[in-house]
Amino acid sequence: MSIYHLVSSLLNLNIKNLFENKNGIYGSIIENYVYTELLKFSTYSKQSINIYHFRDLKKMK
């Protein structure tokens, strides 16, 4: 079991309520999951990979 399964279970998160309840915690869980998957992928690359996070002038993602 990954940390994401644990957090999802504790928050009673599933696919249905993920898209119905769009508050900050769900977006943060998804964002962290994607970031860690990209980090894993970058370890297999022969090239140096930089991962960036974009925010606009209003500090919106």
C-alpha cells in the first residue's frame, strides 16, 4: 500500500467524490502523486531531467 492509498482511505476519497469535491486537499494529493511519478521516471532517463511547477502572476497553478 502506498502513502496515496492510505491518505485516500483516511479521507474517504474515491473517483466519484474526487471530481465532485474540488477543494485544495484533493488537488494536493493528485499533484504530489504526479510529481513523485515524474521523479521515478526521471531516474530511468539517460538525460538530466528538470521538473518544474508553473504558477501565473496571480499565484494560480
